[in-house]
Amino acid sequence: MPDSDKRQDLVVFIQHHVSATCVECGKDLPKGTLIRFQREKGTLCLECSDLDHLEFLPAGDAAITSRSRKYSRLWAVVVKFSRSRRRNERQGILAEPEAIERALAESEADSEERERRREREAVRRESLDRRYVAEFAQAIREQFPGIPSGADIKIAEHACLKHSGRVGRSAAAKSFEPDSVFLAVRAHVRHAYTDYDELLFKYDDRHLARERVREKIEAVLEEWRA
């Protein structure tokens, strides 16, 4: 695929039909679920689109949205179909949590933004089962004893968010099967230790992006196994 700095925005849809099914993993996608739709592939869940590590930032503050896009290596526009207007309307964006944090921090002089940040953190804390996260992190350390300090908790918190549909919420993960733990760690390495997000953002082709970072991922995982 030729290199180009110009591309259309990545677009994520809020599912407005009663239900749909991800064409890759077969997961049920009820009304209100965030999905991607690609003409040549069909409907994909965020996990199969490699966008499930991003966080939703509702529309409402143009400055925070702009900063979040600026600081996020990968972001997508979230739209919802309006039956009355017969068109898709923007609802916000998906961006890296760290980028949203930075954008909110820059606006903390405004008391209203401080409150929004507190509310966001409260929702996140409520969505985490602390005991389950600790046990999942322990399973990660057993499989990857060389993992950097703190990375195990970060991976576990991301994978185990309630109602997220992520790998850590699967039945296999809840019994800490090695394959499920491995998938969570590999996904973290892909996003945090390679330029995968930049490649996905540039090409909107996850298969191409994954192939380009495959060797780097394997090298990091091998180091962490030691």
C-alpha cells in the first residue's frame, strides 16, 4: 500500500439496530454497542478492530476534544445515526486514555473540568473488580516474570473492565488460562511498545500494521519471559 499522509478519519458507529454480530469473533453486538463497519469486511467489534484500548470522550468541549486528538497516536470519530435527520451525527471521539488525561489536566483551571475528571475516574473505579485484577496480574507475572513493574497491573485493569467485552472478561480469562493471559499481554505490547497505533491510524489496515510490528512484539515478549 503506498505511503500517504492523507486519509479519511477512522469512524466508529453506535449500533442503532436491535443487534448485529461481529464477522470475525461472532460476538453479539446489541443496540448501543460501539462498532466499526467496513464495506469489504462487514461489522466488527472494537476488539477485532484493535480499537478497544481507546476511551470514549463525549462531544461537548471542543478544546478538550482537539487536545485529545492532538496527543493521541490513534483516535476515531464516534457517530450515531439520527432517524429524524436521516444522517450520522458526531457523538464524540475515541482516544488514548493518556491523551484524554493530558487534555483534561490542561483544562483543570476550570472547576467544571475538574468535576468531569473526578466523575470519569469514579466510573472507571466502579468498573474494576480489584481482587480479580490482582489475580489476573499475578497470572501475568507467572507467565512473564520479566515484565516491567506496574505493567502487569495496567494490563490487568485494561483487560478486566466490567462490561467491556475484552479478553480479561472471558470465561477462559476468569480461570486464568495461559492463552487468555498471553493475548492480553500481547495486545498491550502491540499498542505500547511499537508504532502499531500510528500505522493503523495511517493505513486503516490492521493486518498490514500487525505484520509490520510482529517481530518487535515477539522480541519484547521473549524478553519478558526471561
